[in-house]
Amino acid sequence: MSDRAASSPRLALALTMLALSACASVPETGPRPALQTAQTIAAGQTFAPRGADLWPPDRWWERAGDPQLTELIDEGLANSPQVALAAARIRRAEAEARRIDAARLPSLGAEATGGLFRQSGSFGIPAQFLPDGWIDYGQVAINAGYDFDLWGRNRAALAAATSELRAVTVDAAQARLVLSVAITAAYAELGRAHRERDIAEAMLVNRSTVRDLVAERERNALDNRATLRLAEAEVARADQALAAAEEAILIRRNQLAALVGAGPDRGLTITRPPLSPSTPVTVPDGLTTDLLGRRPDIVAARERVEAAGARIEQARAGFYPSINLRALIGLQALGLGNLVDARSAFGAVGPAISLPLFDGGARKAQYRGTTAAYDEAVAGYNQTVITAYQQAADALTQRDAADKRLGAARRALAASEDAFARVRERYSAGLVSRLDVLASERAVLELRLAVIALETNERGATLATIRALGGGFDARGTQPAGRSDQ
């Protein structure tokens, strides 16, 4: 072995030791904040199990048994810009992950240059050694490179990109959940508007009949003009309520059309929703421990914490030397005909070491920025967890209260309908007047309006519970897109 060959390993070792000794110091940024867990959230008493392990299924809306609702939600999931936006973000994150992954692989390129060249005769080279005039030249070369990634910078960058990809993938599940809940809520409100229009029409008939009777009594001097004017005002109010119900129907149709990603004409094709029972929701046995994996927003926030942690490692690697292997081989010659000459071959191979010596504090600032971003991601995750438990508690409380209020309203309606039936019997027997019958009917109609409102409120509480429980999402059975070897 020649002295030159023997000295090469020693030179590489010396350069490596020099690089290690020249590493910049990593700044101390203090301890990292802790993540909220199911064990750190006190919720066992609030979420005491009340039934079997019944989490909402993936396509929970199908339990209503309404084909039109299922069609609207499927149409929205296929055409809504919200879902398309989430899908575009997934594709962008996939492309970024592939781009970063490419840095872990060797690079290979080729280049060729050529043209005309004339060397100055007044530039320190004796004229007898210069070619005369202009001469063509050319170079053809292949270059290769490989980053050894000794400190894991590229691996950390890929881990961050992969976690971000998983986060946006779960974001898409959150977008689908929000959209399906919004469509179902608007559909329920459309059903409410139709039923309220029925009541408004019946109330208008009732008030108009009362006005006619009062007008007849006023003509017969059995009532006064003030009573008649009050009756006429009641007719106007009933007419106003009917117009409001008609308006609500059109607005809900427009809202549904927009939610499914279509124009307002699509809303005109939506028929009256059937009166379907509210989907029962129980408190699953594992709610306190499983909620963190059932909510897509929580899972996405956790992935972003993982991404932020990987970016800290990526920034930390920037304080250490970068060691790359570079190689170049090719042909170059003055005179294109000389390129095929064996003497035109040239090349170079060896390590390239980049040392972070002084950059005015840029690396330290970047590192502190990544640690602050991690702290921010943890705080955002913890806030998402706390909000999720609050939303679940609020939804279950609202559902329980809605059941009680609706039960009481239905009992009141049943009693009022029974009283109305008895008043009509008394009217048939000539014991009460027609005005008494109409007054009793009005009380029934008003209670029916109250029941309709409470039934819609109960459906809203059910939807809030479904959304709070994650709407069928389960991180344990979900494999977000990403590299399988990470």
C-alpha cells in the first residue's frame, strides 16, 4: 500500500475528530410539557356507564332508516368542497413526505456542457502554451452523492412529515364527521319547519274561525269592536307564523344544497323528511379511557405533537457536522474530438464535511423555535382533550335534560288533547260554545309546537353526542396513510 493510500483513512479520521470537536452547543430549553391522558382527566363520575359498549357506528346516520338522508350525506361526502379540501391536503402531505424521504437515498445525476472557448494571452500563461484562436470544448460527467445522516436529521424530517401526513389524514375523517352531522342537523330542521308549517296552517284556520265568530257576535251586539280587532290581530300573527315556516323550509333546503356541494335548485328536489325516531345514544363503558382514540381531532392533534417532537430532533442534528460522500467521473477536453481519448477521463471521490461553526445564533434560534412549536402543539393537544371531555359531558347532559323535558311536554300534550276531546263532546251536547272549542284547540296546537321544538332539540342533543363520541372513528382500526416501515 502506498503512503498516500495509507494516509487516507488517517485523514478521514482526523477530519471526523475535528468535526466532532467543532460541534456547536445545543441550547438548554427546559423540560418538555406533559400530555393530558385518560388517567389525568377526572371524568369517571360524570361518564358512569349506563349501557353496553355502544359507540356510534361508522355510518351512524343509516340507523335512522331514511334513504333520502343517506343519499344527501353520501352526496355531500363525494362532492363537498370541505371534503375535497381535506383530500387535497392529504395529497400535498404525501408529496412532501416523499420529497423528504428522497433525501435518505443516494443521488445520481448526469451533465454535459460544450461550446467555444478562447484563452486570454495576457492572463499569465505563456502564449506558446495556448491554443490558437477559438477552440471547441466539451465535458460529460456523472455525479453521485450520499448523505450518511449520522445524526438522524433526515430520519427526523421524515418522521415529522409522516406524522403530519397522518394528522391531515385524520383531519379528513374529522371533516367527514362535521359534514355528516351538519347535513343531519339541517335535515332535522327541515323536518321541523314542515311540521311547524302544518301547525301554522291549522292555527291560521283556528284564528280565522274565531275572528269570524267574533265578527258575527259583534254584529249581533254580543261583543264589542275591541274584541274583534284583537281577533283580527291573532289572525295576522298566525299568518305571519305561516310565512315564517315557509321561509324556514326554503332556507333549510338551500342550506342542504350547499352542504352537499350543489346549487340551490338541488334543494327544491328534497322532499319532506319523514318523522323518524331519534337514535338512542348510551354512555359506552370505556368512554373515559377510549375517548382519546375515538375523536379524530384528538388523534390529529397527537400526531402533530409527534411531528413537532421529530422537528426538535431534526433541529438538534443541525448542531453536528454533516458528512456526505461525493463522487464525480467523466470526460473533458478542449476539442470535442478529444472526448473519446482515454486521457480525457477525469474524476473525484471523497467525503464532504460541513461544520456549523458560527452563524450568528441562527441555529440556536431555530432550535428554540422548534421547542416552542412543540410546547405549542402539546398545549393545543391538551386543550383539545379538555374540550372533548367537556363536549361529551355537555352533550350527555343535554340529551338527558332533553329526554326529561320532552317527556313532560308529551304528557302535557296528551292531557290537553284529552281535554280538547271532552270539550268537543260538551259542545256536541250544547253545553259549551264554539269559541270554547276553538280555545281548547289553540292550546293543543301550541303544545304541539312545543313538542316539535323539544323533539328537534332532542335530535340536536343526539347529534352533539354522536359528534362528541367521534362519530364512528376509531384510531385502533384506522391506518392513516404513511410509510409502513416507520
